[in-house]
Amino acid sequence: MYPEYLVEPMRAELTNVGFEEMKTAEEVDNAITAEGTVFVVVNSVCGCAAANARPAARMAAANEKHPDKMITVFAGMETDAVNRARSYMMPFPPSSPAMALFKDGKLVHMIERHQIEGRPAQMIADNLMGAFDQFC
């Protein structure tokens, strides 16, 4: 686990634009299994989260069409919540950062770490906005 003072600004990058922080497995279950669309970001302290994933998520959140709910879990912090979110992302292997879109509890779009690393935030955001336009 990381010191909270270290991750708080990283959490805020998403919560300040409408993401809800999930800290328990039950919160994750309730969010993902709800009717409608849910965008999940597995946040991380790594450089690709800072340079690519969080900026892309913020850009995508501003899209005209967007999910009914946007949630985030933080890798290396709330282990139960992260593990539960990752369980819904199967068969994709656990990675952080990662992004997933669910519709009525079913995974419909996934972006893994290897699709985030080294890619510009705008490219990732465009991918997400395409998924939002299709599924939301």
C-alpha cells in the first residue's frame, strides 16, 4: 500500500471530473451489476497512468455520450475492490492501469495496460469515446 497523501492527487484527477471512488468489493459489485453503462478505471501510481490513462479518462468523460456511471479503483490500495473489479474483466489478465466499459453488467470494451503504455492520451480517449458512442 502507498501512503494516502501520495495517491490522493492521483485519485482527485478522476474524482474531480465525476468518477466515484470504489473502496470495497461490495461497492464494485453494486456499481458494475447495475442496469446501464459503467466505465471502470483501474488507477495506478505508474507513469503510464499519469501520462496516458488518467488524461485519456478525463477527455473521454467529457464526450457528449458517456456512461451512466464512472467509477475507479486504485491498484495497490483497496485490494478487495481492485480484485473484484478485475474479476469482472476476465478473461483479461489483471493489469494497471486498465479501463473497462460494462453494459448491464457485461464487459463490452476493454483497454489493457499494454494498450495504454506508449500511446498518446488522445488516442486512448478516441478509442474510449468510440466505445461510449457505440454502447452508451
